[in-house]
Amino acid sequence: MRFLHTMLRVGNLQRSIDFYTNVIGMQLLRTSENTEYKYSLAFLGFAGGNPDQAEIELTFNWGTESYEMGTAYGHIALGVPDAYAACDKIKAAGGNVTREAGPVKGGSTVIAFVTDPDGYKIELIQMNSRAYMADRQSATADEEFDPLRNA
């Protein structure tokens, strides 16, 4: 069994695609429209998506501009190499950081929270690994280290 995707219903498909690509740094992998049932889909992810990484499916039901969040949904979590730098990059791109990077209450894991245009929460979890440290140390002046993509 493999985790494939998480589906989020959105009120404006292009606005959400722009957020996940321009602010979070995901790639738009594929889109489709179903004119008979009046909905559009967009799949986004990192590193080409499935099968190597799970994806986010954005579902736009034509004519629906917003949804109630409810109390059951929590958040999506993304591993990042540097949560502090990721927050700075997200804010610079116009994103909404709702909890600045810092240790989780009662622990040492560094986390932050971002909210997408539809109100969905995204947790950024700082990944402290040898691979992260090696990537950061090997970045040269010609290579830009991206705090959202080099996890």
C-alpha cells in the first residue's frame, strides 16, 4: 500500500495553483476538467510526484467559492531543511505564516505553520539530517539553496 495524495476542495483553482507553485514551491503535475460533472482537478507535488512522493489534489467544483473547514481537518505537513528560512521565503512570496518557526511546545523539533488561500493549514517541520547538512554545506555561490525544496 502507498500514500498517493490528499484532496483539498478549493474556491478558486488558479489562486490555489499559484499559491502551491509560487509560494510553497511545488510543481503543477497535471490538470483535468470534467464538463459533465462540472469540476476541475489539479495535481501538485515535489520531485515529479507519484510514485516517489505523495501529491496534493486540488478539486474545484464549479460555482462553489468557499467551504466550511469543520473541526476534523488538521493540516498537511511538509519537511523543510530550514523552517526559519522557509518562513522568510514564504512571506516574501506573499504567503501567510500563522506560526513563526520555533521549537514545538514541550520539545525541540522546529515547526512553523502557513495557511493557504482557502484556509488550509500547512505545517513546516525542520528536517535535521546528515543529507540536509551536506546539501547546505555543498551549496556554492552558483547554487542557490532553497529552504523549501532541499529537504
